Amino acid sequence: MTVPRRSILKGAALAAFALVAGAPALAADKPDVIRIGSTAPGHLKFILARHDGWFEKEFARDGIKVDLVTFTNGGSEATTALATGAIDVTYTGNNPALRVAASGADVKMIGLSSFLKSDGSTIIVAKDSPIRTLADLKGKRVAYLKGTVRHSVFAKALKSVGLTTDDVESLNLAFEASGPALARGDVDAIVESDNTAAKLVEAGQGRVLLDARDHPEWAAPYVISVNGDFARNHPDILRRLLKVDVAIARWADAHPDETIRTFVAETKSSEAAVRRTYSDGVFHQDPRITDEALAALKGEEKFMADAKLLKGSVDYDKWVDRSFVDAAERQADANQ
């Protein structure tokens, strides 16, 4: 079959225009797989999505596979994977998200994973420990994952009594190692999320030295980030992904008991601790990027820089893109 010369020229002209305009090829609008990450055991919406297949159901009709990946070594591992293109989207705490943004990596903040006004991090000591105050931690062995929100909370707690992390012996350990180390007496304190540290308290092996929920001024939102190439190549896919995120957030608030049961079962967390975290009956999972959230992130960035937890600075005009989540919210509202 002979193709008319006019059609060939028209096709060539369209292709040339696409190259000049920087538009992605049509095939790029449909990836074979979407790789979504979260720090282990998983942020709430990530866990609900995994439990009920929210993302898989959305993209099944397109033949697009969804891989959900958890990172056991903290948010820095997840954001490194994001920046290098090993994953496409990730749910992390604010500290790793700010660090990768400050590094100049090609990533975008496209939504909030959550914004609880009081952080759930906790400093735990052994039940019979002689440590009674934060000042007593000077010179002691403290385990926490470096580069995490818990690292930041610990630094803020020490600062409140005139100390820094240089005044303690820090051990870079996840809870799977730090919890048993505290029980054995190998470390003097650990810094963990309340949901996981509560296991030690409930087992009679630990005592709360500081609960960061008593310090709402330390709170900053957790972040949803995307690899820059993925955002440019698959904008419609990204908007659909965030539309699902919006739906999960709204579903959680409408089904609080089922949400808590699922989260506890999937993470093996203490139900009492989870209910304490969401004591107002709302899960604060709305992904919209509010001015209040950005102000909190900027405050967290300043603290990180002052505490030497951050290299470089964040260009918020380049890093933050509200367009995807705003479009997803409008679409979710229209479908109600």
C-alpha cells in the first residue's frame, strides 16, 4: 500500500514539532510499570493501597503493572532510588525529601503523604533505666536511623536542653535491631515511631522518656515525591495516581475502624498506639499542598541546616508542583 506523500510530510512535520516543543513520544504516555515506594513498614495510604489493590485496580484496564516497594533502611534509601529512577513515586518523611531536593536532584514534590500536627516519634529507655531526663542522655548510647524524621526529632529534643547529637554516642540502627539492643542493654535509648516503640512499653521492657506528640511545634508534613522524568513523560498517569491517593485519604476518614484494623494488621503495630496517634478520629492524609504545609517544611529545612543535617538549600519554585494534586482533587470532586 502506498502512503500519500502529503501524509508523510504531515507526519514528519508533527514529529518535528514534538521534538522542538519537547513533547514526549506518544508511547511515553503509557509506562509498562509504575514503581511506587515507601519507607517500611509503609505510610498509611501506601498500606491501604497495598492491602486492597487500589493502584492496581486503577491501572489494570491499561495493562500497566504496579510495583509497591518498601525500603527498610529509611527515607534516604527511598529518595536515592527515586532520584536515580529505580522507582517513580515515593512516600517518605520530610527530612529525606528535603535532603534530596536540596541536593538538586531531578525530583518533584507533588503531594502530602500526611500532615499530623504532632509527630509520633518517641525516645524510649529501658524500664529500669536511671535515665530520667533528656539531659541524662549526655554521653549515652542512642540508636536511631540517621537521616530520618526521628533523627530530626532527636536533635530537636537535645537542643531543648542545650545538647546536640555530638553529645551522645549515636548508633545507626533500625527498630528490628535497636529494639532488641535496648532490651539487652546494648544501648541506653532508642528513637522510634510510637507505633513500634509501644511494643517495648507494652511488654514492660521500655519507658517513654519523650513523646514528640507533646511538641506540635516540631511537626512537618510527610511528602509524596516523583522522579522528574516520570512527571514529564506521564503527566496523565501521575494525575490518575494522585486521584487514587485522594480517594484513599477520603475512604480512610469515612472508615476509621477498618483503617486502623488494616494498618495494625499490616504493620504489626500496637493498636493502642495507633489509636492514640489518630485520637481525633481523622487521619490527616489529604494530599493537597497547603501554604501551611510549605511553611512547616521551610521551618524544618532551616532546622536541618542549622543542625548540619542538610547540605545545600531547597528551591521551592522548582521542587514543588501543585498542579498534579490540584487536578486530581478536582477530578475526585467531580466524580462524587
